[in-house]
Amino acid sequence: MLNSRGDRRGDAVDTSDTYSRRERLMNRLHARRAARTRPATGFQSNPEPRMIGHYARGRQLLAGNFLFSGHLIEAPGVNLWDAAERVTTSTNSVHGFAWLDDLAAVGDTKARVSAQKWVSDWIARYAHGRGAGWTPDITGRRLIRWIAHGFFLLRGADKDASQAYFKSAAQQAIFLSRRWHVARAGLPRFEALAGMIYAGLSLQGMEDRVDPAIAVLARDCKIQIGPDGGIASRNPEELLEILTLLTWVETALSGSGREVPETMLSAMARMAPALRAMRHSDGGLARFHGGGRGLDGWLDQALAAVGTMEQPDQGLHMGYGRLAAGRTSLIADTAAPPIGVAAAEAHASTLAMELTSGRRPLIVNCGSGSSFGPEWRRAGRATPSHSTLCIDGVSSAHIAVRKDGAELLCDGPIEVQSEFTALGDGNRLEMAHDGYRRSHGLTHVRTLDLSKDGRALAGEDLLTILESFDEPIFDKALDTEKLQGIPWSVRFHLHPEVDAIVDWGGAAVSLTQKSGEIWVFRHDGAGEMRLEPSVYLENGRLRPRATQQVVLSGRAMSYATRIRWSLSKAQDTPTALRDVKENQPEFDV
């Protein structure tokens, strides 16, 4: 991906898997044909690098510690590409060249020499269409980094190395001009087009690629970016990645004296408030539909580049509802899951919520397990991995596997409703979805009330029959359970840094943040409450992080089952706390 960091979002999912066998063969054929064209002779301009690299990761690379798709390979002195070939799912993170950002962040002679060697080795091994890195999206993000870090890569290089660099860069630009159209709509298409524009503006002899790419990019900004600034995948981090790409393209166009398309500027202006609406009080994005929090500083950088200070209204943005008061933010998934190709990374998360207090996430979703292999990826997409109600053993949407191996979310909620209401002492978000109506005749209704000071959240989850024709469906499901009731669970996954203790004789759970802030979870006794193990899935870690979840469970015996619960700060917890604890190191497990 070209996410806030480069290729971190879908490391374990080889992008080439989304292409048919014929398309993969055609990609390799066009890559070989492009190698026969006249190479570029140099730079006509060189955009300033705008990527955020990480010094610590760069030092780890130089020490021979390679982190690919959740796998740490400790191999001092081993070539990057030899190490990458030990992990079959490393295509995105390695061939997208995000690691160049990290080496550039180190910036010393050793880092530059290593970067130059690894680029030269890539050219020797893969430049003629070999390997898995020849897809339009991966090629686009690779070419952007080659160009942005061009001076870093060419400083001190000999003539042969420089010629090989420009020849390969031109080959990739020509490949993009011939194959961008097979990239999936969404982020992959934007990556391919951005790579074409970067190459056309920067490389001598590639100028004729710019105008066609700008025309398509302008069209996609109009078609793929919705009126509310959202995208079809409903992945907040992917939206940030697209906005970041557009800001890079805008800067490159302006720097070369070219006019920036109005449709592109308009799309960026719509995306900025949408991203603000999906941002928690700690600055991180809500983790829904395969997206992560986004690395520190990236969202700020993208919003600053757009330049607009427009704030989101209290409505839905890309299908998410937000309540915020005091130091507390709550973001809920209040729309149907993506459909079609856009559902390749979608989660069965309808009506799930996340809550952050100050700089500390409290209630979370498990997140995307893509970087930990296919089993974790599927588990992370299921409803029980989200902070919402589910009927035990049944997700609100299901995964269907296509012939090409793509796993698309389907059979999800069709009708999802939501409404904001101002209360005398706070704000309310009411939501409902029909994801269990076909299988059990039940509709899930969730009500969330956040107090004006952000110190208390009152929630209610309701499983109910809406129409008389739902009753026989419920009765049949009840018969299947031998009239013992339909089992349900309401889950509240906790961030790994939250300490949870069952308190007051089992009537409450005390949740303590690293800052010392204490929240207390209570319920009305409609179900059994317990603490269970959970996991927190995030890219850049060696393995899933262990955490806990608060679980309310019971059985639906009638046409309406109501579960009330609350989450509030302990009375002696101050409104504001000094919270300056640093984040943990990159390779912590």
C-alpha cells in the first residue's frame, strides 16, 4: 500500500493475488517489452521527498534485522532480497521500496551505500519482468520512492549504476503507461497514476506520460471520492493513503508549473474533514475495514498539505458516526459493509465502536490480521473481533472466496440506520442493522449516550423482532437451539495497555490506563459478565499482542432482548492528566 508508512497495511496479502493469471502474465510481458525502450538520460526535475521514514527501522535494516509481514529475519550481512525470499508474502513491503524511507531517515554513508546496493541488486534480479513486484500499484509506489530519493540513491554512484537506475526507472514508467488500467479501482489505481505522473515530471524523455495520467487521475477523483469525501472500501487508513498521494502529486505539479485539476483539489477538500471525523482524540484513525491507526505524524502532514481547516459536521462521514466531548472520542461503524471488489479487506463490523480517552485508546477493535497470515486475517474480519453485539457463531456478514482466490465480504446488513440526537446532558447516537434478520429474524439496535463532559457513556443493545414475518424465522432459530435461547455476546475489546480487573464482587470491571486514568464498566444484569483473552492486531509487530475483552453474554428467549451497560470515569479521576509516556519501540512484541 502506500500507507502512512509505505507498504504496511496489507503486507501479508500479495497484491498480485488480486490479478488473474492472464493479467499477471500480461504484466510480465509488458515489463519485458518496456525494457527494450530508450532509457531516460537523467532528471529534468526531482521532487523533494515527503515520505516519513523511521530512523529506528533504518538502523534495524542496517543491522540485518528484516521485518517482513510479521516475520523477523535476523541475518546480518545477508542481502535484502535473499532475506525477502524467505517470506513468501513479502511482496508489498519489499518491492514497494518503503524501506528506502527508513534508510533515508538514517542518511549516513552506510545507509546510502546499502540503499544503492539493494536497488542495483533489484535491477539485476527483477528488472526484466521477473519476480512478483510487477503490478501497476506496486510499480507505482516503487517508482515514486526511486524518484523522491533519487539524489540519495545516485550520490557517489558510478556511471554504470546511474545508467542502470535511469534505464529501469524509464522501463517502469512505460510499464505503468501500458498497464495502469488493470489496477483495481481505489488505492491501487491512484498509486499507479501517481507513479506515472512522478516519472513524467521528473525523468527526461517521459514527459508525454503526464497529461494522460493527469486526465485519468482527475476523473478518478471525481468518480471514486464520494460527495462526503469517502471511498468505496470504507477503510480510513486507505483514505489517508490516497489523500497523501494526492498531496504529493499536487506539490509535484505545482513545482513544475503545471495547473492542478480542480476535481483533484475538490476531492482533497472533501477528504480532509472526513478524515478529521474518523480521527480519535489521540490523533489516530479509527481501525475499521482493514485500516490501522496511521503512523504518527502522517495524518497531520496530509491535512497541513491540504490547507483547509474545515471541520466535520455531526453527521455520517464515509459511514462512520462520531461522538466527542471533553477528552473522549467515540467512533462507530454506522453503515453497511463495502460490496463487490471493495469488500476484499472489509470486516463484519457494523455498529462496532471504538473509544479513546485523551492520548489513550480504551475500547478498540482487534484490527486487521493481514500481516500475520490468512487465518489471523479471517479472524480479524469476523464480528466477534469487534466491539459490538454478535449472535454466537454467526457474523453479521460472511466471506465468499472467488475463483481467483479473493475473499470478499458478502451477505451483510442491507439496511443500516442511524440518527444523532442532542440531549440535555450530552449527545446520543442511535443505530440499527438487519444483518441477523435473514438468519434469526432479529434486528440489532444500539444506542450510545455520551455525556457533555465526556466522562460517561451509557449504552444499550437490543435484539428485537420488527415485523410479524420475522417471528417464524426467530421461532425456527429458537427450535434449532432446542428452545434454550439464541446465544448472544456483547464484546468490548480493550487496548493492550489497559489493565482490567473484575471488581465489586463481579458487578463491575475497573479499567486502568497507563496514565492512571480509571474507567468503570457496569451492566444491568441482563447477561453474565466476564473477562476473556483477546488480541490486538497491528502491522509492524512480530505477533498479535495479548489483551483482554469484557464480554456480556446471555440467551435471547423472546422477541425482544435488552442489554444495558455503562462506562464511566471513576469519581476521583481528574478531568485532565499529565500523560507524556512515550510509545513503545517498533519491534516490541
